[in-house]
Amino acid sequence: MKGLTDLQTHYCPGCPHGIIHKLVGEVLEELNILDNTIGVAPVGCSVLAYKYFNCDMQEASHGRAPAVATGIKRLNPQNIVFTYQGDGDLASIGIAEIIHSAARGENFTTIFVNNGIYGMTGGQMAPTTMIGQKTTTSQNGRNENTQGYPIKMSELLSTLEAPIYIERVSTHDPANVRKAKNAIKKAFQIQLENKGFTFIEVLSSCPTNWGMNPGDALDWIKTNMISYYPLGIFKNKEVDK
């Protein structure tokens, strides 16, 4: 495929980042926008995403990808712009950037990968870590009384007026991978029509830091994450208007 470079990724065995990269690359190719696209890579496990997407890429400081994307899109409105971010990058240090970009209705697309943990830095608790989930900084499991509840980014952003399309999808089985691709494609199509901000949250696993084999990690998404992070469309102003 043309959407990705011919390089072996650095991701851990069983990590769905490779699947999600492939979906984005396929969509860019199918929409014939690959040569007109600028992606913004985060700080996190996908910090090297610029090596894998076969389009122009820009690296951003930790959490600042939406701010960088805003500048790129405003200076180059003819280009398609997307950010690719994990939950530590987007929902923690970058939460102000994503909220205000969404509130302004910036005309770019965010692919938000939620695996409930800080993957690159050793498996610490993230803003999206589940109640009871054990991490290196919540070794007895996340406790809502001391560490609060996981942040639901799709629901949070859907309360804002400006975003056009917000959907949460998953990577835990082939059927949901196909649905994820459809959602990503719709988000880019909306941007092509200059309608505004689009946000696709993708539930993902982290076998290494969850301490599971890849198959069990995918099952854990289905049996544990989806009940708290339900799949579906949270905002679609094209339908709601």
C-alpha cells in the first residue's frame, strides 16, 4: 500500500498501533489525499509515526499536537491535516490543546488511541486508566477516591458546540476494525468538505504494560473497557442539524 512506508515498526508484539496506522494509510490513499496530507505525531509510543506514514509529517512537543495542527491548517487550508495521539499525550498534558481546538472548530482530524495507560514510559496510570486497573503508579488498582475516575474524552468533547463528528471505535476484532476504518474515512471526508473538527477515539490494547498476551489483551478491551467507554457516534452535526 502507498499510505505507509516500507519500514518495520518499533511497536511491541500485539500492539494495535500497526492496525490503526494501516487504516489511516488506506483511507488517505482511497480518498486520493495522500500527497496533500500533513500529519502531526505526538510524544508517546507513536512518537516515530513520521517514519511510517507516507505523507508529510510534523513532530509536536508533548500534548501540543492540536496546537501545531491548528497552525498548519490555518496557514495551509488547502491541505488535509490530522493529529495521531495517545491517551497520555492527549488526555493529560495536552487536554487543554484538544479541548480548545475542538471548541474553536478547527478543520482538522484527530485520531485518538486510548489504551488506558502510559505505554512508552513504563506503564504508569493515565487519565483513561480503568478503575481497579493496576499500573506501575497504581499498583493496587486505580482507586476513584484518591485518583479519580477515568476521563471519557469523546463524551467530554461532544458537549462542545463546534465539533462536527465524534465517534468511538475499537480494534478488538475484525468487525470492529472495519467499523473503525469507516469512521476514520468519514472524519477525513468531513474535513475535505471544510466542515470543521472531527475526532475518532480508538480503543486499543497494550499487551506489554497490561501484562497480558495479545489475544487476552484484545479480550480485555471487550470485557472491561467497552462497558465504560461505549462504542458509537457521540456527535454528528450533519445528522443532528
